[in-house]
Amino acid sequence: MVIIDIRANAGYLINRPILRKRINDYLSGLGLDDVELSLALVGKRKMRQLNQVYRNLDKISDVLAFPQNEARTPEGGLILGDIVVCYPCAQKEAIVYQEEIDETVWDFVEHGLSRLVGENHKGNSKFKIKNF
């Protein structure tokens, strides 16, 4: 079973059922059907704070991913990690590219998912998820 914990400010409007389905489809395509992950939609201030704490950078990123490096639940499911999306950045990009906010959020989430499964920006994997 795929467990997806989505947290967002009430003002950050997203279609959660569609987002969950897309995440599920992405993971199913990789053969990952027993995983947990969390997704947080945050503002610019929180994203800057996360960059400062975890990357020693004073900037706002569109998306951050924090892999759990093959951690397992007590039942044996894979804890994939955490994805953090900057909602105001997604809003700005949606306007620039004239697309729905859900599409832009999905683009950011998909990028975060690719990082959680080990792909770097060059399309190469740093590590392989085992036993899935």
C-alpha cells in the first residue's frame, strides 16, 4: 500500500485526490507498491529556512527532497522520504507557463520523487532502491 501524507496551508489550493493518484501511478511504474512518503506545500519563508538548515544556502528552492535512504516501516514497507514544494513558486511558474497550479505542483512533486528514488539532475542514479 502507498501511504502519502500531504500537508498544506488551507490557502494552498490543490486537488489532493488527483495528486495522490499521480504519485501512486509514478511509484507503481517503478514497481513500488509498499511505500510511505510525505509531501508538504510551504511558503517562501519556510523554504528559505529549510535551505539554510539543511543545505547551508540562503535561497528559496522550488522543491526539496529528503530521501530516507531505504528506511523501513515496522511492517517492512519502504519509507521513501519527504518532498517539500514551495507553493508561491509553483503559483508564479503556473502563471509564467499559463498552466493550472495542479500541473505545476505535479511537476515539482515529480522532480522530488525522482530525487527520492535516486536520480540526480543528470538523470543518473546515485543509489538503487533494494528489495522493491
